[in-house]
Amino acid sequence: MKMTEETHKNAETSEITMEDVQNLIKKKDEIEEQIKAYYDVLEDQGVGVADPLVDAEGYPRADVNLYQIRTARHSISCLQNDHKAIMEEIEEALHKLHAREKAKREEDEAGAREEAMEHQDTLPLPFARVDAVTQGSPASGAGLRVGDEVIEFGSVNTGNFQNLQNIASVVQHSEGKPLRVTVIRDGQKAQMSLTPQRWSGRGLLGCNIVPIQR
């Protein structure tokens, strides 16, 4: 008895798996087969689960196997109780399984959100945005795109940016020299090397940068 209690306790504390549910369903199917087999016995005898087993005068019927019928009826009654119990067990196991899967999914989603927020917190605030890039220009060749949010343009960064004249000054003093430009694109940092130089279009970059108002 002690061993059974311990086993039951372990079953309760251990996590329900899909395999456990499948085993319970297998047991349920076996019980249903046994119930059907006992109903077949009653059918062979020509009686149901509630037909009287005595004749009109109150004597045990001689035309049927009373022992077989009583055994089958008793077994059906016991098995139906077992069936009801295992159905409840399956329902509870499925409930636990779904609840755990839901909790895990929510935990994963919360973790992903937290990670995204942490990542967002580590990115500096952009001070300017690219709102135009001309095809074939130095900016286009460097990989700059419309919508890129600038957090570093040569020596200009979020901390020391005051106005667009800061960027214009860096560009004028860096003709023919590569500048490190860092932008935020789709929530990620992107870094590129941009060399201000003469080209077929206007200016030394071929892009338009506007300040981000705070």
C-alpha cells in the first residue's frame, strides 16, 4: 500500500506529458473494449443489464447462464466506474498540459518583449533622419537608406549634436576621407563608411538629412 501511495504521489508531482495522456487514452480504449465484450456476453444470453433473472413464479431462470450474466453485469458496473474515473483523469491531464503550454508560451513572449525592450534601451536616441537618398550618390553607395535614423555621423553624435550645421561642417572638412556613420534601421544598429566627394549631382553626399525634434 505504501508503495502505491508513493507512486501516486510521484505521478502527481511529476509533469504531465503528451505521452502520459496517450497512455491514459489507451487504457480508456481497453476499458471500452472490455465493456463491449461483457455486453456481447449479455447479448448472447438474450438479456440486457436490467432484465429480470427470475421467471413469472419468482424462480431463477433456467434458460440462461445466471453466473455468466451476473459476472458480466457486475463487471460492466465496475468498468463503467473505471471509465468515468479515467475520463476525468484524461480531462485533468489535458487541462494541465494546455495550461503549461499556455504558461510557457506567455513566458516566452514576455521574455522576447523584455529582450526587445532591453535592446531598445541600449540604443542611443537618434538626432537626425535621412529623408532622401539620390541613386548613384556617395550616400547611396555607402548603403544609406531613407528612414535611417542617425546616431553618429563622424565626430557628431547624440551627445554633442546641436543643429545640421554640425554635420555640414564635418562633411566639408572630410572631403575624400571616409566618415563612420551609425544609424538605427528596423530597431537595429547599422554602421557604414561614407566618403564625402564630388559626384555628378549636388553636394558631397547626395542625401538629405533632417533633425529629429524632441
